[in-house]
Amino acid sequence: MVFTSFAFIKFFSILLVALALCRSRVQRQLVILLASLYFYAYWNPWYLFLLATPSVIDYLCALRISHAATPVGRKFWLAFSIVSNLGLLGYFKYANFLVQNFDRLTGREAHVLNILLPVGISFYTFKTMSYTIDVYRRHIEPCRSWWRYAMFVTYFPELVAGPIVRASVFLPQMTRSLKPSWRRAYVGLQLVALGFSKKLLVADRLARFVDPVFGAPTLFSSFTIWTAVVAYALQIYCDFSGYSDIAIGISRIIGFDLPENFNMPYASASITDFWRRWHITLSQWLRDYLYIPLGGNRKGRIRTYINLTITMLLGGLWHGANWTFVAWGGLHGIGLAAHKFWREKADEHGWELPAWLGWAITQVYVCFCWVLFRAATFPLASTLIRKMLGFNAAGVRYFYLPLFVILPFVVLAHLVGAYANDRVQLAAGRRTYAPAWASRLYPGPARFAVRPHPKAGTYALLPSSRFALGFFLTTWIVVFYLFAAVDSNPFIYFQF
């Protein structure tokens, strides 16, 4: 069930009515659990058996880890949990990849196993693994209620494409009433509207240009290739962050706060800063459960660079069973290591790179890396990169007007976001009243209301005066009706 479908709108409306009718928190929790199971079974009911496997195994392993009398016993149950999770993920996601590469190496005829990739398996596998690891590290206590743990694993807003929510964030919120309220809906609906806009007004519109260019790059000129790569950079950002916005928004309406997953990554002035802002929950997961256990930056300069590269190589492989994803991750690992080396040398010698130059270098590098992420094969990626560098630059020169209409709005949105972040820092957790220009625009009791939240990040509410709110909503509906893509594509990260 896709967030942008009418089926989901009906599903979520029924869920809210059911939550409003429930008399207790426990009843609402059970309703959310059943709704989450239905949501996942909507694609394929057999997926529920696969989803139940890590739920049962990790629940029992966490209890065993907690009760184990010896370090050996604790390590055994942790290893059992990790091996079972990686075994499921490896079979369903990487079995064909391994078989096909083995066939190439041995010269055998390539064959494909009949394995259907379960939607969201990469996300909920990482989620359940983090739970048992945190219990082993004694960062959290194991959940004693299986159905509450099952609710954490199956919670539908973030189940299939993130954010990757940890038990330490989700389980403490189980004490909330979860009764629908206008105060939460006011925030959540704005995030949902933002996500819908990113997906249908931007991502799906740009996909119409990106798909044919990446499918046959030899036909197009260097200019067209560059614009398609920039368009893809915006497409994947708006598609994935749009999903996260919707997930965070509908979860906010229900009563749970999910962690921030994107923070204006294209405003980054370094590749390190980019990964602090892009897919934040995955970056933090890789840092805490892979990079630091490898040794992090504690074992010398060279080992730090190697650890960064290994972490990003495996992060690339997590995205998909294709060598292009591995290469994409490897390039980002090399970029992170190179930036760390540069910062060390710059600190030693007092060098300082202008912010605008750091931003430009970062965006160009990220765009080159996106070519490998999007291209289906290395030959296609090679053709695209050669065209971008000016080799064999001839071809159809196509000016895709929607991209150049969208870009100013993206720049404006980043400026508003930068302003919001600054106001949050100044507010130190308090509501920020409108600046002078906003007060003149929205007279009376209107507030800009830029708010920080410890788990849901930063969000800026629309002005609260009735006229301003009605104007914005009416404008949004008209723009959405006129310019939204008629046929919505599946969210890109569903394939991971």
C-alpha cells in the first residue's frame, strides 16, 4: 500500500476513527498492531511470515541475552540474532547476486533464482538488529511484552522505507495515550502535505525526464545529460525525503515521534556534512553498529580511512545487489576519507576553503556518484560520465522546462530551512515568534512557529491566523491539482 494512493487514505482514515473510538491506550496499541500487519500484508500476505521471523527470534534472543549468566552466553545469543537476520536478508536480497557472480567466475551459464524481494526487508532487518545489539550493550532493557515488541517491528509508517527507528526511541513512547488530537494533526498534516508535494509535484515530474535519458544516454547531448543528473539528484531527494516526511507526519498524527531523516543535504559544504544530513538514520546506524565496532578513528589515521571506506562499501551494498551500488558506496567512502585527510592538513597549516567552493565541490562530487547509483550497469554509467566530461558530447539537446521551474523553489525552500535552523538555535527549545517581515505579512496573532523537537527534528508551522492558513491551503490545493503528476511512480527506496 503506497502512501500516495487512495487505498492508503481510506486505510488511514479508518484507523484514526478506530483510535478515536478506543477506550484505552492498550486497545489503541493493539489496533495499530493489527493495522500495521494489514498494511504489510496488502502487498503479499505471505510476507507476514517473513516479518514474524525476526520479530520472534530477536524478541527471544534479547531476553536470553538479558538472562545469560556468562559473557559467552550473551555473545552466543547475540550472534544467533545477527546471523539469523543477515541470513534472511542475504538469501532474499543477495542470493541471485552471488549466484550470478559465481556463474561468471566459473564460466557457467547464468541462471536466476525465483526469489521475490520482500518490500522493506533492509529497513526492518536493521531495526531489529539494532534492538538486540543495544540490549547486549546494556543500552536498553529488553521488551517483556511480545506484542508490544511486535508493534515496534511492524509499525507501518516507517516499516518499508524508514526512517530506521531504534527501540530506544520508539518503546519509551508506548506510554502515550495515542488518542487523536487536533494539536498533533496540525503539525502532522503539514508534514504529510510537504511529503506529497515533494513526491508528486517534484519527484514524479522529474522522473519523466530522468528515466529516458538514463535509459539511452548515447542519444543525448552533454547538456542534456548534466540536466538529467541534476534532475535525478532532486528526484531521489524529493522522493525519499518525501516518504520520510509523510511517515513522520502520519506518525505524528497517531502520537509517535519518529527521528529526522533529512536535513537539507544539498546545502552541505563537504561530503562529511552531506552524510550528516542525508538518510540520517542510516548514517547513524552505520556509524554506531559498523564504523565504531571496526575501530572508528581510535586506531590511527590509515585505519580510520580504511574503516570509513569499508563502512560506505557495505552501505552501498545495503542499497542493492549490484556492483554499481558497491562502487557508489566506495566513492563516498573515499570522499569521506579524503575530506578527513584534508581537514587534518588544513587544521595543521591553517588553511581555509571558501564555503561556496566547498559547496560546489561537494555537489559536483555527489552528482557524479549519483550516476553510479542510478545507472543499471557500468557501461551505462561510463557513457553518462564520459558525456558529462565532454567526450562524445553530441546528441539531442533537450531543455526540460519543469526542472528549471522547480530549481528556484528548491533554493527558496533551503533558504527557509536555513532560517528555521538558525531560529531554532536562538530559541533554545522555545517557540519562535515571527520576524518583522513575517509579522507584516501575517498580522495579528500569527506565529512563524519554528519548533525543535528532540526526536522529530525541526519543523516550521504555517501561520496560525485563519485567513493566512486558508490562503496557503487553498493555494497548495490549486497548485497540486494543476501540476502534480497524474500517474505516481512507486517510491524509489521500496526496491531496497
